[in-house]
Amino acid sequence: MYVSKFEASMATNFVIYLGLGALLCLATASGEIVNTNVERTLDLTSQLVKTSTKISAEDSAGKPIVEYVFFTSEPSLAYIAVKDSGDKSVPFKRNEPVKGEQSFTFTFPKAAVKQTFVVETVASQGIRPHPEEIRQNDKQFVRYAGNLHLYSKYKTTSQKTNVKLSSSNILSHTQVKPFSVSSNKITLGPYENAEAFSQEPLVIHYENSAPFVTVNTLERTLEISHWGNIAVQESIQMTHTGAKLKGSFSRYDFQKEGRSGLAALKSYKTYLPASASGVYYRDTNGNISTSNMNAVRDFIELELRPRFPLFGGWKTQYTLGYNVPSYEYMFNDGNKYQLKMHLIDHIYDNMAIDDATIKIILPEGSSDIKLSTPYSISRLPNELVHTYLDTIGRPVVSFSKSNLVESHISDFTLYYSFSKTSMLQEPLLVSGFIYIIFLFTIIFLRLDFSITSHAHKE
């Protein structure tokens, strides 16, 4: 059959167009995720940056969304949590940083074309004092620098940001229309059609008289006793990381004027378990008596007052300890034991901890030790510690964690094996020691060490 050149050319063009059309249809079918609506809430009332972001996303091709990649521009991110529209937790994993950018992959339990979820984050060092030094009677002003738009790898159709400040005294803020200011609240947006990875600075300079206190080191020790007691001791070193005190400190002005040292830390409240007893609070100089303890229904409120008010740049350290009954935290099935306690406790409101080290001292003879934590930690090598009436030593489980906030207060679980007959070791050692003393006493009393003289016959 004869085919003309024109017909061959038309057939070739038809095949090309058909291929291009198939590729175009394939590209359209693959689609992409689009953030249809974003509502952010920034809480800047304390030293922490607390962000709540409600995201509504959908696939442009109508495909179910299984995974969502979330980027964060917070350099000091301490905590992140994700919940779906039903207030159920969404599992996620941290991705490897790329060019210094931190991201997380959310995996939804139920795939859907439209996903609505809330991301909550807490950053510990997003607010800086500005100026960095103030006098005793000056107000503390701070500066927040962030991103006006949601930093996302997906396009955003509409977004709005609500900012809550600690004071209505706002020196300056980013003014990208539309925006509005009402007392201590700033509303930014809504902004339409933001491109992926769009960045525009959000800077707010305002008054914040909250004490910026950071726990530099926390050493928390839990000593477990199968005789019914758990001894808890916390050694804390903290620094006021707000605006540093410029000039000398006047005790007279501090006590005379009520507005002197507004950003100084005078006292704070820490929470202990409701069953805590034998509470002590001391530093290197001895016991600190300037504290008040109030028993509430579910916990004990302990108001701690340092020996001196803590101004910017000043440091203090102290030791807090107490005892709790072991039956509230320990469970056993035969020789298998389970310990469940808080990894860290509440130290003060809106706390920030740089480094925490937790040590758990188990009874002598414990074995098959397994640790389960609610989040990733750095496990330290196991140790042995010797106390009274110990022979081989007690095993110590140690681990550490950096950049902690109040949202990290949750339980760890420690599993181990312990033979109940090992509890007889200490009583037997005491009994044996007393028996040996009595035995030596009896032998000593029966010996005759007197010197007698004998008469010689002539």
C-alpha cells in the first residue's frame, strides 16, 4: 500500500501530539498538595515562642494525602506535636536537615483528599532582649524575629497570623497590609496566594517584663528502695537570660519602689507530687527557709524564693529533694518490676532547660534492665554506686536530654528483674554484724588477762 509523504508526516505529528497529551494528562493526574487555608497563632507572652498552626491541605488532582512534609524556620525548636481534626495524635518523623533547614514528615492514619490538622511547636530562644542591658528601674523590651508567612514546600492559598503579646506597649512591628492592632494583639492577613518557601520577615519590638530564666543544668536522681520509698533529688543551676543589669544593684530602691526590677525573678512556684514528704530546699550555704508549701488536691505547690532577686545575667543554684511512696510508681509481677515516673517535673512556669541528666539508682541485684522513654534521649553508660550495706554495688541507669520545655513532662518506663530474696541481704548483714560483735564480746569476757604472782618454796 502506497503512503504519501504528507500522510506519513501527519501520522508522525499525531503520534507526537498523542505522546505530549499523555504526558500532560499524567502530570495533571499526579497533582500537588496545596495549603488551602492556614491559621497561625503566636504566643509571645513569655520567654518561649509557642506556635499553633491549623493547616487545611488538599491535593489538586484529588488524590488522597498520606504524607505531609512540614518545614520549620525556628532555629531553637524544642517541642513539636501534631493532631488531626479529631484531636488524635498524628505520627511523624524528623527528617535529615538539608542546608540547615529542619523538616518533619507527618503520616496520616487515614488518607483523605482533604486533610485538616494542627501543628503545635515551642521554641526556647526565639525572643531576645533589646536592648541587651537595662538599669534596675528600666522596663525590659524584647525583639521577636520570625517569618510572616508559613514556611512551607507547598503553595498557600490563604493564611492569617494572630500574635499575642505580654503588653500593649509595642514599639514597632512589621506592617504588611492588611493588619490590625488591638491592645496586646496583632492580626496579620489574610494574605493570598503565597508561593512555596516564601519568606518575609516578621519583626516585633515590645515590652515583656516576664523573667527570662533558663535552667542551665538539671541533675535529677531517683533512688529506688523496695522497702517502700523513692528518694528524689534535683540539683539545679539557673541563669536569668533576660536583659542584663546595667550598673549597681540597690537593695533600698528594690524594696522601696514597687516598679523596680520588674523583670527580676523574686520567687516562683514549683509542683511536687501530692504524696511528697520530707521536702528540703538548700544551697551551698545551707538550708533556705524562704519557701512556702501548700497542699493542693492533686499536687503540692512549693513557692521558692532565692536568697536574692535574680536580675539579668545573674545565676543561682540549689538542691531540692523529697520522698514519695514506691507503691504509687512501682508495679510487679513476681520478680518482674516496672517503674513509671516523670522524666522531668515542673520547675517553674514556661520553663526552659538547656541540659538535663537523669539518674535512676536501682536496688542491688537488679538485672535485665530495659528503658522506654516518650521521646528520644541520649543514653549514658550504666554505672555502679556503693552505699551502705552494699557488696557489689547498685546499678545506675543514666540518660540525658537537651532543650526541654514544660511540654516534655511525661512518664518514662523502666523494666527490670529483682529477686525478693535479695531483700534479705541487708537484714542478714546487719544480723551477722551484730552476731559477730556479741561473739567477740563473749570471747573477750571469758579470757583472763590478769597477771598473778606465785610464791616460791625455800
